[in-house]
Amino acid sequence: MFLEFKKQVTSVLTDALASMGLQADDLGLESSQHADIASKVAFRLASQAKQSPKDLAQRIADTVFLPDGSLIGKVTAVGPYINIDASRDYVDDTVFRIRTETSEFGGGFCNGRILLEHTSANPNGPLHVGHIRNSIIGDTLKRVLRRAGYDVETQYYVNDMGRQIAIVSWALSRFEFDRAKKPDHAIADVYIKANVDLNADPAKVAEIDRLMQLVEKGDERTIKGFDEAVSLAIAGIKETLLRMNVQHDSFPHESGFIRSGAVSRIIEEAKATGKTEIDNGALVVDLADHGFEKTLVIQRTDGTSLYTTRDLAYHEWKSERADRMIDVLGADHKLISGQLKATLRLLGKPEPEVVIFEFVSLPEGSMSTRRGKFISADELLDQIEKQAYVEVDKRRPEMSEEFKKDVARTVGIGAVRYDIVKVSPEKSTVFDWKEALDFEKQGGPYIQYSHARACSILKKAAEDGLWDPAAPIDPSLLVELTEVDLIKKMASFDSVLETSARELKPNAMAIYARELADSFNQFYRFVPVLTAEEDEIRASRLALVDCARIVLANTLETLGIGAPESM
RNA sequence: GAGCGUGUGGCCUAGUCAGGAUAUGGCGGCAGCCUCCUAAGCUGCAAGCCGAGGGUUCAAAUCCCUUCACGCUCGCCA
């Protein structure tokens, strides 16, 4: 709705400028606390118009023509600014649209096919609290892009041939695997032991190298060993992801690109560019023309491929299946993803868009699966659900055990997802138990609570026979300040979705969710619904509560957070 | 040594790419609000001049330069 409003503002201002013989590439539109939207165009055109910004702003405001039924209500010059306020039609239309479009409201303005890769953690142990930042950013991005209208497929790229997997496979043949444990955790146990062993006796490293050569040559027994290790870890990882409402559409394996011959082909293609050379027996690509001083190794001295080489083949494959490729990667991949993009460019192939997020570390330092220094996602989720249960039990002691457990789960996951997604990906964070388990105000549960409140009003109204969702209502009766604020906030959902999708910034949606809940709680506090003075006003307000319920639910869904009707 | 990222009240954080009207919100602190739709809510108060220093501009948290601090990274790991 806001996008349409903005479009009208652009058109009306451009027309006004044209009739004055002026032209601006940038109208300097910005959100403002003084109006629904403001334009700084008078600053830009002051010299061109040979007028002071203040006078020019006034002249533009006077020149603007508003057609009937415009979403723009009034245009006023305040000093050098041009303030534009929405019309009553804008408010009324918003209510109407939400009621008719419901779960589709504000979306569907983009199209095209996107392959989105996220998480892709090595299957050498469970996901830890750093990995899930990737999962949550990635999954939220998927939901944002889908809602915006894209056809999105999410992929978890499974590393089933790297050195670390060779170590896991080797470890499984030497140490006992604890079948009683969740498989990814049991894998980590043997992996950590193997690393201790390898550090103590470097001679054993040769055994790992041998396994890697065998698997690349296609030795069946070795492949089977790797597969076993990988599928155990992935099964556990999937379970954790599912717990957080994260699901991938497919799990392409690295080895598939070796077996299909794609990796060999891409190595030949690289050679054909004339930009490769042999350096100490390894095949390297010269990326100097692309801003990388150092060359990139794409084939080891022993002829085996590297992660990067397989990744090239993977991206080539992806590019044939989608219009856009998006990779969500940790900060440690900054350099390598740059080199990957440069190499793809060199080969004349499409490059992925890369979303980088900074690290999550522990107070005592960075996490490491290999050294067993990490807090697993499962551990965090267990603790948070336990804490959430305490909170529900405190507030709703009369409810059933099933209700409390259910709410604790939904609220716990909501708290974790929101906590992670609300922070800009480019900020590094330090995991802190106290903070993680603190159900701070205005977090995920705050937004869920707003939704539950809306549901509660509607439920009560229905029980009293006051609520008929199908009955026509008069939105023009919604004139209270907090009512109009709430409606305008809901109207801007599309604009936030658009920004979030275009800039690949999932945190924009999180901030919006908080603001929307704020607006609803303000309304809730100051405007009585069930005890409204007149029947018609009550009907309109109930419809507004229903709208809030819908938009809050849509927003929560976009964040991958459950929307409980009661909590 | 080099590259990338970050630095906003006691703590966390929005805004920085596209410079403009009194810098967003939370936590913590202080003072209040449940005979009324769930107080996981709401109201008010104290607290920041945006790491430091220069520069560009009518206008800088935002752009440029210098500098400091922290995180990540720097060829046969992924």
C-alpha cells in the first residue's frame, strides 16, 4: 500500500516540477516524523531554479495537483521540505485490502527464480550457535523473498568429500560411535577424539590424505564410509533445523559434481582461459586482473580437487537453474567467495550474490567444532524452552500441561530467531547465556503476545455474538490517533518487504515487526474495542483488530516465528 | 604487513550504501498504571552529539583523509 502511495507521490511531484520547467533525477523522498513522506527536492533544485530552497518548496507545493481518489491527502511546504500526507482513502483502502488479501497482503510484486544456499555447515558435528545465525538469516531471507513474489529454492550444500569428512570417516572406524546420542552430537565426539589423535601423531595424517584420494577416484568402500558419516550428521542437523522452523528444499552433495564430471570440465575450462599455471605441481588460477594478488589453487599436487573447485562446478550448475543465486556465508568466507566470484567471471559464468554475516563468538573466544569448543544449537533450544516454560507457568498456571509446553516451544523458538535476526549481519556478536535466556521486552515473544492479544479480543467478541468477519464495516469510523497510526504502520508492510528483499536485509523485517507490535499495543491501551460506545464503531474496531491480527501473523510468518492465538 | 567488517547514553541496538528538520528502540536505574479486551503490556524521568582528529558542504552519525580499538581473513583447510 505504501509502495503505491510512494509511486503516486513520485508522479505528482515529477509532474509539478515538469510544469515548472524543472527536472530532478532524485526527488529526495524520505520517511519523516513530520509527514507520511517528505521530499528534499527543493534543496537539490534550488540553484537550477535560481530560488531559495524555502521559496521553491512553497512553489512546488502550490503547483502540485492531486487527482480525485488520490492516496495523497495534502502537500505542504515546511521551510525547505515538502511534506506529503496520505489521504483518508489511503487509510480506508488499507483496511479493505488487508481484509480481502489477508495472508497475501503486501506481497507478490517480484518474480523470477532464486536459488538460495544457506547453513551448509560441515557434517562433522551438530550446529552450534554460530551456524544458526546463518540458518536464521538464510531462512528469513527465503521467507522474505518468497513473500515478495520470487520462486525460491533453498539448498544446503553438503560437503561430503572434504578433509574434515575424511577425518570423521576415519574416526568412525577407530572410535566407538554412541548410538544412544543424537547422531550429529555423537559424530562430533569421535571427530574431536580423532583430531586429538592426529595432533599427537602427525604420521597418521597420511591416512587421511589417502582416504581423500580414494574417494575422489571413486573407491566404493571409501565412499560408503564417507556417506555413512555424512548422513548421520546431516540427519541430526536436519532435526535441529526443523525445530527452528528451517527447512531446505534440497541437499546437493559436493561429490555429485565430481562424479558427474562437472569438476573436471570446469578445470579444463579454466585452463582454456590461459589464466592458469602450474605452481609447485598445483594448478592455480591467476586472478590479478580481478583484484587478487595471490593465485587461487584449484587442483592439488596429487590431482585432487579442492572445496573451491567443486564450488565452481556447483555454482555453474545453480546458474543454469535460476535467475539469481544467493549464498549466505560466514565472515571467514569473505576472501574465498570473492575469489570464487572472480573465477566465475573469468569463465564467463554468472556470479552469486553473497550475504556475509560476521561471527558469533563465546566470551572466552571463537568457537571450534574440532576443538569441541562450542555451544550447540540443541543445547540453546533446550535451555530456552525450559526457561520459556517457567515464564508461561508463571503467567498461565491454570492452563493445561499441553498448552504450556506448546507455548513454551513456540515462544522459545520465537525468542531465539528474533534475537538473532534483529541484529545486522555485519555486526559480530558474543554469545551470552544470560542474555540469550532473558525474555527481554520487545523481542520475539513481545510480537507474539501482541498477536495473541488481538486473537483474544476477536475470540471474546465472537463468543458474545459481536463479531461477524463477513459483515461490511465502515473504516472511516477509525479516527483515533492510535487507530490511524496502526493502519499506516500496516500499510507500510509492502515497503519494508521490498527493502528487505532488495537489500537482502532480513533484520529490516524484524525491526518492522517490533514497530508494528508497538503500534498495536498503543491502540490496545488507549482504544476500547469490546466496550466501544456504539455498535458500528465496535464493528469497525473489531475489523481493525482483525487486520492487525492478519498483518502481525504475516510478519511473524516472514520471520519464521509461530503466531500463537493464546499465550 | 595487507584486505574486509565493526566502533552510537552503564550494556545491547536502528539509522550509514542514495548527506538534510529535535539520533531509533530495548536492557538496567528511578517514579507510576491491573473494580476495564491476557501487566510477556502501558506512561513518565535521568542518561548519548554518534571511537579520536582533520577535511568537503548551506547542511555530516552518514562522504573523503589520518589515527586508535576490536573481529574475520591472507595458495594446495573448508
